[in-house]
Amino acid sequence: MKKLSVLAIAFAAIAFAACGGKKSAQAVEDIDSLKSFEQQQIEASIKMHFDSIAADLGKLEQLPFLQEGENGVQLTKEEKQVKPDYLLAPSVADEAATLSEKYRIMSALNVDRKIASMYELPTEDYDKAITKLAADIDDPSFKAIDNANTLYETTTTLYDAMNENGRINYFWQLASAALVEQLYATNQNADKFLSVFNDEAAANVTFRIVLILDAVNRLKQYDPEIAPVADAIAPLEVLNATSVSELKAQLAEAKDQIAAARAALIK
């Protein structure tokens, strides 16, 4: 079985619990035909960089607190004893007002639901909140991932479906929220997570993050709804390490910026 770290789970896919939706009665316009070449290039570059991060993380050794179990990769017994106290409460779903906020909060809650599940914490409230948000969003694209078999397949299938359904602008909302939520979770246990990193991985991952931040910022001129996301994640450009030790220092220094970005994305 391919070795997957908790980081790879969040970065590699926004693998939502099977959340189907009714097909919208409104015909979807051919959005691509209305986009400028530059906008299409920016969107393609963001997707490429997210995929590259997932690929880089997939090359790392398995984290020391993960092991192969009957149901795949799971936490060690010792790790499960220290329950995370930094997860979002499912009730934050009630604070989502706009469609963009619902996409972002659903994405962040899905990351935390996966972490809670690995630590054998109750997930029923997460399931209810995610299902409610998915119903409110009513994105027919979610139906496409019901039968996805792998994390990569889920991400690619969802990306393609949202592009086809004219919802691709919300894919960036999902991806950005998942990225920030995982950075926040990672920073709670930086020493553990970075124990399998080498200097090349630290440099490659943070370089891709900087490129994503820049691309999302440039996307603002075409998609006004992405502006709050671009502004929220802009301070994370300080994460541009060339070594593991430098990344550890940068994560420590960026603790407040990461927390602020998280708060801004789920408000």
C-alpha cells in the first residue's frame, strides 16, 4: 500500500464524504469560452502546484506515528492517546452565510473530520455539518466523486466536474481552505510532521505554496470572490524555506499568521 501521511491526505485531496446533490436545473454556461487565456493559465498553474505538493509529500517516508492496520494507514496506539484540541467545532458550519464561505468551511471541516476519525474521536457532528453544507451548496459536481477509489482520483474528478459545471472558481475556495487548515494542524505538531522531511522536500513544498499564493492573488482580477481568500493567505508567503531547520523556524514564526488566515477563511 502506498504510504500516506496525514499531510498528504489533506494536500492531495479534498475527499469529501460522499455528498451527492441534485442536478441544477439551470443550464451551465460554457465558462471556459468566456475566460481569458491568462485566467485559464493561472487556474491551470494553481492545480499543477497543488498536485506537485501532493506528489512531493507522497515521496516521503511514513510518519513514525502511523502504521499499517486492517483498515489501511492508521495512528499508533500511543499517538491516539493524545487527542487533538485544535480542531474546529462542527458548529462553525452555522456561521457560513455566503456560498464561498460554505465551500470553505465544508473543506476545513472535512480535513478536521479526517483527523478526528484517525484519533477515534466522535465524527457524527462533523458528518451532519458537512452533509448540511453540501446540501446548501447543491453542487452537482460532488456526485462525480461518489465512486472515486483514490485520493488523487477524487481530486482530479472533482476538479474536472466543477470545471464542467461552471463551479471551478469554488474549487480554489475548497483547496485554499484545506491547505490552510492542514498547515494549522501541522503547526500544532511541527516536530512530528517534519521528522520525515528532508531539505529538498521542505524547499519544494514551500516553493509551491508561494507560487500558489501568487497565482491566487493574480486570480483576484478575474474572480472577485477569491479576493478574501487571497488576502487571508497572503501572509503565508513567509513560508519559503530551503531546509528543514529553516522550515521549522518559519512555521514557528508564522504561527499567528497561519491562525489568522484560518480564522479569516472560516468566518
